[in-house]
Amino acid sequence: MFKLKDIFVSINNYQILKGLSLEVKAGEFVLITGANGSGKSTLFECIVGRRSVDAGKILYREQDLLELPEQQRALLVSQLRQDPKAGSVAEMTVWENLCLAGLRGKKARLQRCRRSTLQATTDNLCSELSLDIEKLLDCKMGDLSGGQRQLVNFVMTVMNPSYLLLLDEPTAALDSQASAKLLDAIVCYIRKRRVACLMITHNLLEVEHLADRQVHLKDGKLE
């Protein structure tokens, strides 16, 4: 279980988060809604370590993540962003991008990792998505559609399994069909791996039937 306890964050002397608290259980899919500028993305930045926290704790098994550098938090927390073009190399093939993601923090040669990449994809994801990804392995990332690229980005995000998955409007740039496919893959992963998940969304109709609960960020706190 992840616990956010009394998180306070200020930016340019303006307080964004005001004693925010939240608990997320293993395998739980929680939606976060709120107006633009309410601090949703700021909250994610605090969890992964890209923004400092004025006060509070972010706990996993009694370990305070705020005591860990960003690199060490990456072993516990993974994040998928909104832009399908972010986090991958357009000139490289899908499998090369996946290998780079899978080799973070490891010593190995790119040429040796194709088999391990496919195995990790099969272990972590539903079989249908694994087959879809296998068909794309030799395509360059820059030649993929936005939906295909975001699916690959998701696979890259979960190549090294973590305990908390952060989704920052991952379907915002996708059409309805691509969004549905990505959400199916996300839910399959959460249930299969028992991963805690927080998802920022402005489109409740698209995803509320898939989530376990919803919280709303207002006035620096979650309701």
C-alpha cells in the first residue's frame, strides 16, 4: 500500500497542495480528477521525485520515498505521460526502444535482449497486446500511429515492474478506438500484476467504469 500523508507543496510562494492525503492499495485503480491548475500533475512530480515537497510523507511499506533520489524511486514507481512522442526515439525500431527501456540500470548488449524483451512483455501484459507488440517490433517508432506509439510507451513503462503506476492523461491525444485498446491493456496489467495505479483524467465517461474509485482534487486536497 502507498500512503500520501499531509503533503504540502508551494510554487513561487503559492500553495498548490495543502495537506493532501491518500492511500492506494495493491491492485487498486484510482482516478484523480480536478480543474486545470489544481495540482494533479504537480502531485505526480512529487511522487516520482521531480519536484520537492515542503512537508509530508510518501510511504511504501513504511519507507518514505521522499528520502530516496529520483533514480531509486524509479524502481518503485513508473509513469506514462500524455504525449505519445515523449520518452522514445523515433529513429529507432520498437524493439530497440523496448530494449533500452528494459536495460535501464543494467549492463547488457542491445543485440542480446530481443528474446528477454518479448518474454518480459508476455509476463507483464495480456496475450493479445503481446501479439500486437510483436508484430510492430521491426517498425520504427516514428512510423507508428499515435495509438500504436502510446501502446509501446506503456510497454516501455512497465518493462521493469514497479509497485505504483502513474498515468497522466495517457489517452488524451488518442482517438476512441486507440484509447479503448490502451485502457484495456492498462486494466489487464493492473489486475495481473496487482499494481497500485493513479490515473489523471478529464474524460470520466471513457474510464470511470474501469476504475475502483475516483477522488477529486480541489483546494489542494483530495475529496
